[in-house]
Amino acid sequence: MGGQIDLQAEVCNRGTNPVQDGVVVQFLETTDPNAPIEDAKVVCETVTTKLLLPGECEIVVCSADLMGGGNIYVDVDPEDKIADCHPGNNLGADAFGLCPG
């Protein structure tokens, strides 16, 4: 279902170096569950608020007005501003598929 909702994701540093605060985290939505991620639109954006040492995590939250009926994705550091040996792990899975209502 669509409507106003607070979306949250756990952002973790799986690397070997600390990551500064202020990392951009975007939540994206497709309007069709079969649509590819390339069709997703940004519905809200937030940033991390603390230095993440290796292995540390932070839960980030932002409020979105969802259309409903599609998938939700999370993209950490969408502009690849952070030095990262594995940038392919910055795009999260469909949140609703993992946590059905």
C-alpha cells in the first residue's frame, strides 16, 4: 500500500577502514514489482550520523510518500564518493520482500 511511511535500514561498515559520517543513503521505489531497479525513483534520502568503524552499523530512517505496489530498495553512497573495494554491496534488497507486512 502507498502512503506516508518511515523507512529504515541498517547501514554497516563491512570493510577494514573507518567510514566517516555523512554517507548518503537513498531509498528508492518502483511502482511495479516486476520493474528493474533502473526504473526505481528516489523517495527519500538521509545520511549516516556517526563514524562507522569496521564491523559497526547504524540504523538510518527517512520519511517517504510511497505509491505502493512496487519494490523498495536502499542505496548507500549512490554517487560512489567513498573509497570502497566492494561497491557492489551498497545496493540493498527489496525491503518489503524481506519484511512482509
